[in-house]
Amino acid sequence: MSSSLDDRWLYLGFGVVLFAATHLISHGLTTIANLNTISPSSSTFGASPSPSSPEDSLALATLSHLATSPNADIFRSSTLILLERLAKSQAARQSVLDDLFSPCAATRRRAKKLHQLYESSRFEGRVSASPTANWRGLIDASLNYASPAAVTVRAVYWHARALAEKGREGPMRQLEKLAGELGQAGLGFVLVWPEIKEVQVVAWINVMLGLLKEKSEAPGTERFLKAMKILEEVGEMEGDPEEAWLMMLMRGKEGREMVEGWREGRRSGAGFEGIDGDRGNLPLSRGWDDTRRARFHEESAEVAEVRRRRREAMVFREGGGTVNRSDIIQH
């Protein structure tokens, strides 16, 4: 005989089951909703910077491929973007110049094609800052392959480049100025000196700037002979190229005739500052520290005295003529 069950227990059990089922269904629905919801991430880890323009987001490989397109508009647009990117990168600008003045003929030929793109009528003026714009006057000379003038220009460039890597950027700035003036004047002459040494670089640049003052296609045999004599005398010196050039200037009238370009550079803020009477008449230049100035004192007391009297004699004569031995001895 079966036992009876009170109805209240049945209702209680049904209520518990219904309550549990309701909560489980609610939890399941909430979980499903959360899985399908995309929430904004608060973390910036791994986020790539947004490009300043749509063109900057294009990969170089993509641009290179587009630059070979037979479609003229696609070719022109992609090439312009590539040229603009090269112009904005300082490392790329320097690399372009290095290739244009490279001793390797194959490298120069490849760089020449890039230079021609910058100079072409399709892109000229549309690139913000062409890396070759200020060097036109010397680039053409460098690209003349094995000519003595080309060898000279390339040698001067790499000597100035080596000095810039040592922290001496003055010669490179002066060389860029010379290239710009040659390009503006439309003159094609170069003082040929294929075996030029590093100590002669500053003298060569300033001699060329002096020759430019004549505004002629050929400065003349006499002027070239004087310029070559200056380079020969500077080549016999040792040490810093700017110091050697300064010593050349102190030798009298012949040296002063070739320094108009240097004087212009001095007024524009380049080159030597002048003579500092409070520091033993040492030549000053921007960026020179006391260690470098001390090299002027690495000499005997007798030599230092002769140098001092020579400077006094030059000041006394006010630059008129060459200082001779009698001027030095007579105080």
C-alpha cells in the first residue's frame, strides 16, 4: 500500500526547480550576449601610429610595383610619392648624394637615373625638398665618369664627407655652397687636382669660390697657376685643413686675392670667426674645443715668438704686401 504525499511538498519542489531553471537560463543568455559584443580596448599595446596622409600608409614594395605600371597616371603618382619619401628621410638624402659621387661607375649610373627623375619637368617643383637641388653644379661634373675634373670633384666630396663624420661639417657646408653657386652661375670649370689630399680640401673649395668671382667661363691661365701654387703650398702642410688654409691666408697678397668667397662665407656665418687676442691670437672656429686649440701651442718658445712677431708685423702693415723677415724681427 503506497504512502500519500502532501501537496505542499509538491508545490515546494516545483518552485525550487522553476527558480533554478530561470537563473540558469538567464545566465546562459547573458553569456551568449557578452560573447557577441565587441567592446573597445583600453590598451594601446601594439597599436601602430596612424599615418599623416593616406600615401604614407602605402608600403615601399607596393609603390615600387605601382611605379612600373603602364598607366601614366599611376606611374606618375607612385613615383612622386617615392621621391617625396626619399626627400623627407635624412639618411636617404645622404645616400643619394653618396651614390652620385661614388667611385663606382655602376652606382653613379643608377643614382643618375634618380637624379634625372628629380630634375624632370614632370616632378620638378612638386617635391618639397629635392636632395640634389643644391648640388647640381658638382653633380654634373661627378657624372663625367673618368675625366680628371670628375675624379677631382669626387675626391673632394669624400674628403669633406670624412671630415663631416669626424664632426667637422664646415667643409661639407662650404662644398654645398660652392655647388649651388656653380649651378646658379652656369659655369662648368673645375680646378683639376685628381690626387688632392684632405689637408687641401678647404683650400680647393675657397680657391674655387674665389675663381667664381670673376664670372667668366675660363678664369685664365694666370689665375689657375696662382690657384695651383696655393694648393701646392697647402699640400706641404700637415694637420687640419682649415688651419692650413688660415696659414695660407697669412702669407700675404697672393693668398688674399683668392679668398673673396671665404670672406662671403665668413659674413654668412661659416668658416673662421677670426683672431682672438685674449687667447694668444689663436684662430677660432665654431665647435673648436680647448683640446684642439692646444695643438697651436705644440711648438718651441722660439717658434711661438716668431709667429707672434709675424702677426704683429702683418697688423702693422695692414695687409699691404708680403711680410718679410725684416718685418718679423723688427718689433
